[in-house]
Amino acid sequence: MEKTQTGAKPASRDGDGPANAAPQRPGLPAMLLEIPGVVPALSFAGFVALWWAGAAWNGNSIQLPTPPEVFGALVSLARDGELFTNAGLSLSRLIVSMSIAVLIAVPLGFWMGLSETLRRYVDPTIELLRPISGIAWIPLALFIFGVGGVLPVFIMTYVAFFPLVMNTFAGVRGADPKLVAAARTMGVGRLRITARVVLPSALPTIMVGVRLALAGAWSAIIAAELIGAPTGLGFAIEWYRELLASPKVFAYVGVIAGVGYLADLALQWLQRRLTPWTVGGGLS
Amino acid sequence: MQAVENAKLRLKDVTKTFIAPRTLKPTVAVSDVTLDIMRGEFVCIVGPSGCGKSTVLNMIAGLEAPSDGTIFMDDRPISGPSAERGVMFQDYALFPWLTVQDNIGFGLRNGTPGHSLSAGEIKDRIEAHIDLVRLRGSEAKYPHQLSGGMRQRVALARLLANGPDVLLMDEPLGALDAQTRLILQSELLRIWGETSPTAQRKTAIFITHDIEEAVFLADRVVVMSRHPGRVRALLDIDLPRPRNEHVRTTQRFGELSEEIWQLIRDEALEAIA
Ligand SMILES: Nc1ncnc2c1ncn2[C@@H]1O[C@H](COP(=O)(O)OP(=O)(O)OP(=O)(O)O)[C@@H](O)[C@H]1O
Ligand SMILES: [Mg+2]
């Protein structure tokens, strides 16, 4: 009896018609891939494998240490707490500069969106400064602030400013005139329309600006701390580079990636909380 | 000039020309419309697509200024929007960041319609209008989670919850299934004040593509024609009120529908030819 069943199986596979049109049930490997996090883990594993192969082929631990060496360095840095001190310092600088940038750029961008006059006066300067990388200001900032915690905050605030101001402006300009019209026919005043229609309209675009600003600021922190700060992740990288301690340099690079990734995850969470209507939209 | 008593809205030689931004090519959307709408009157506007129905409604709402001519409400020229003239837009204009109940309550909470109401009264009104348009159970959903017909009902509920004196509705029932449509037509007549004396009724302007809907609802039907948008004919609908479903089977109902159809069929056939 069992034999006839197994014998019947290939026949139904080959058969054309409705049996073939039905969606195929995925095999076990395909089902494993559906588990969240499995594909990113595979991607990461592939990267580590390539790295390891490269390190083995290169054979020079100062140029390119192997994954276990870097992992060991990471553990030892975590153990004596130095890693958390530096990461905490860099992260708090990021938070301070993002807060300053949001407080300046979002109101400015919002106002530019509402007032064409203001936009005409401010926009040329913004467009002039925008292509200048934050790093280009480091020499000047060294004269003004000297080596210390202020310099990286200044550089990151500068970098975060542009995506915030541009996206806020675009969000306000993109507010649907139909919705503003609808509010006006309900006897809603101008201030309220700004707060209850224009602001929520612009919020999804502003949130995209916040994420871009954070990514840009975090990329700039390394250069800023490398040259201009006596502490932080960038400083630590430079410190261990001078000591030729490549595994620790790489460990810190990994921490930068990890902290940046987690900060963006936090912003994505905030985005879902602040703009729930943008989640799971259909086509219509 | 003959003074019209009790005219709530007066359109005098109203023309609207749109100028294309780049080519500066003018489009005459509405040409020389003169029309008086009485206090407490229910007027339906029918006409082929693109004949300027929405443009007329937007001008009455005060959202667009006529290029020529004037629109008066209570003998004063309309210079901008006001909550006395509530609008239901053809594409609903729901706030995507607000749930169904918050959309319905938007004007009550932020605009003049809610000024004399307490928080509790506002809440009651919202609840009543959720029930009116049969959206109980969906009140916490966002517009993008609703079907087209549900969105349309939210827009209608939002308009009615604000309790405007003049109702301006642009195809308010067009996306609904036949049964819901019939139910809401009757509800609309009730809210408009069909069973009250004329003096207590609201003034309603209702755009539709459905001739029988127009005949069922209206005191008067405005038939518009295209190129440019003009008033082609005005028909008095002399069916007795209050109207119920039975009126649809009467001979007079059929005659009036036929008459309107004759007026727009040439253009309708031309449009698809
Ligand atoms: N903002 C605008 N700019 C330029 N042209 C416009 C504008 N709004 C409307 N029009 C033109 O005016 C004419 C009338 O448009 P309107 O929207 O009033 O038509 P409608 O009768 O409401 O049509 P439908 O039944 O399809 O809704 C059309 O030719 C349209 O192209
Ligand atoms: Mg229209």
C-alpha cells in the first residue's frame, strides 16, 4: 500500500493541469528563509567568510586581522569597559548634535515651506554650503573649538542640518492643497491648519530627513573624533592605529557599524509610532 | 432687476477661466452661469464629465474665485470659505493621519462648528455619525485601510457632523453599492429636513451622474453642458414630499428621468463617439 502511494507521487508531479497551477508548498530550506533575521544572518555570514578568506590569503595581521582576532579584541575591550565608555561618549555626542540640528533645521525648513520670501533669501546660502562636506570644516573648527568634545558635535550638527532642512521644506511644500482646502471649509483657522494639517502632512518626509541626518552625522563622527577629540570611537581607532593594534581598530569599526545600525532601528521604531498611517498602505 | 425673495445663493454671470501655468492657454471651465438657489432648496446638478460641475461647487464653497461675475450668499458676495458652507469633495479629501472617528470629528474639534459644543457633545455627534453612515466597527481604522465606498461614507459623515447650513456635495454617493446608496439617499433627505417646513430645511447642492438619483432627491435639477460649461436647462421636480421608495415607480418619476436623459443624451453620445 505504501509503495503505491510513493509510486503515485511522481506521476502527479509530472501531470499538467490544476495540480501544477496550485502554489507549490515550499520545502524545508525555503521555509527556514522565511524566519525573520535568517537572510540578514546569511548575508553577514557570507561577508565574514569572504573576509576570513581574504585575511588568510593576505596573511598579514596588521593589514587585515582574521575574524577571531577581531572578535577577541572586541571581547577584551568590552571586558575592561573602555569600549562602552567610548561608545557612550560618541553616542551622546550624536544625540546632542541631532537634537541641536532638529531644533534649528526643522523650524527653519518649516518656515521656508510656509514663506516664499524666506525661502528666496535662505535657499541660496543653503545650496552653497550643502555640497561642502562636514569634514572640510574640521581645520577651521580646530582653530575655533580646539581638540575636545565640542568639535565633533559641531561637525555632526552641520552634517545633520541639511537633510533635515531640505526634507522639512519638501514635506511642507508637498502638503496636499486639497486637505488644506477641506480644513478651510470647516472653519479652521490658519494657525490650526498649520499645526493640524500641514505638520502631519509633512511629518513622514521629516522623519525620512531625520534618518538621513542621523546616517550622515554618524558617518562624519569618525573623522571628527579622529582628528578633533581626545575620546570617543573615532579617537580610539586612531589611538590603536598608532599602536599597530589592528584587531582593536577593526573591533571599533565594528562597534561603529553596530551602534549606527541600532540607532537607525530606534528611529524606524519612532517612525512607526509617530506616523502609523504610513505603515502597511495598499495600492489604492 | 427683479429681486428674488429667499434666495440663499445667487450666481450672477459666473465665468471661470483656468490659465495653464506654462503655455498660458486659457480653458473656459464655466461660462456665464446665472442661477438662484432658494433657502431650503435641494438642487441637483447633472451633466457630462468635464462640464464644470466641480468648478461651480468650489466657487460656491469660496475655494476658487470666479474670473467674472459674483456669487452671493444671503445677498453678500462670497469672498472665501466658511463652515456655513460645508463641502464634500469628489475625491473625499480625508486626512490620512487620522482615524475614521477623528476625521469625522476634525471640524468639530478644530473649527467653528464645534465652538458651542462641549467635549461630550462632540463625542456624541461623532458616534451618531459613525452609525449614520454604518461604519461602526471601522471607527479606529485609517483611511488607507478602508474600501473606496467606506472612504466616501467617512467624507459624508464628516460633512454632516459639522452641521453646515449649506451642503455642497460632489458625487457623494457615487462609489457606493446600490443598496447602501438607496439607504443614504433617504437619510440625506431626512437630514436635509424633508419632513420639516421649508424655512427649517438646509440648502443642498448635490452633483451626481445618476439621473434617477437626481430626480429622487431634488426640488430642481440643473442640467449642464460642455464646451464651455453652461446651464443648459433647469427642471422643477414636482414630485410630492416626503418621498419614499414608492415614488420611483410612479409615471411622473419616469417622465422626469426621461426628460433629463433627452437633454444630456446628445452630449453623452458625442462624448463616447
Ligand atoms: N485647476 C484647474 N486647472 C485647469 N483646468 C481645470 C482645473 N480644474 C478644472 N479644470 C478644467 O475645467 C473643466 C471642468 O472641470 P470640472 O472638474 O469642474 O468638471 P466636472 O463637471 O466636475 O467633471 P466630472 O464629472 O468628471 O467630475 C475641465 O475641462 C477641466 O479640465
Ligand atoms: Mg467633478
